[in-house]
Amino acid sequence: MQILCPFDELPENGAKGFRISAQSLAADILVARRDGRIYGYRNVCPHRHTTLDWLPDQFMDPSGEYLQCATHGALFRLEDGLCIAGPCKGQRLTPVTVAVHDDMVVLLSE
Ligand code: FES
């Protein structure tokens, strides 16, 4: 189990990136929050395997409804990582297992 951040630091209808490997220069995973639930994914777009964020912690589309890939604009549902528009429509982000323990967001497995 790896502690990522306090639950309060995760914005509602937003997402935050985390470097979990010392070798990484960018966030390896992202954790999104909606309606008090959290969802974790690898920060890798299924289209060209780039990171999703265009700036640190900038994962959402302008409407705040979907995760968006900065490279070609694919949109992904927070709840299940399904791409609903863009060049990888029908593919999914790779989930990681996250949870909230003692008001902290933790990574349980990659
Ligand atoms: S690399 Fe993400 S949509 Fe193309």
C-alpha cells in the first residue's frame, strides 16, 4: 500500500497525477474523484501510449465531465475509463486499485 495524498486534496469532478516510480519524470497514475468515489488509472493513453495530462494535474476536458488526452483529445469516462470519443473510441484506460483509508488516498495495486 502506498499513500498518495489526503482525500481532501483530490478535487471533486477532477483528477490528480502521481509519480509512483522514482525513475519517472511524469505522473505514472492518475486518481479521479466524483460523487465522493475515487477511480485510479495508469496515466497512459491507449491510442499512442502518451501521458494524458497537458500540464501537471490537468486531466479534465473543459466541461469537467471527462478525462481528456492532451495529444489528440480522446475523452474517457471517469467511472470506468472507457473512451467515448476520439481515435481510441471503445478502448479503456488501464485501472489501478485505489482506496481511501483514514482520509488518505492510497494505491493498493498497480
Ligand atoms: S495519444 Fe491520446 S488520443 Fe492520441
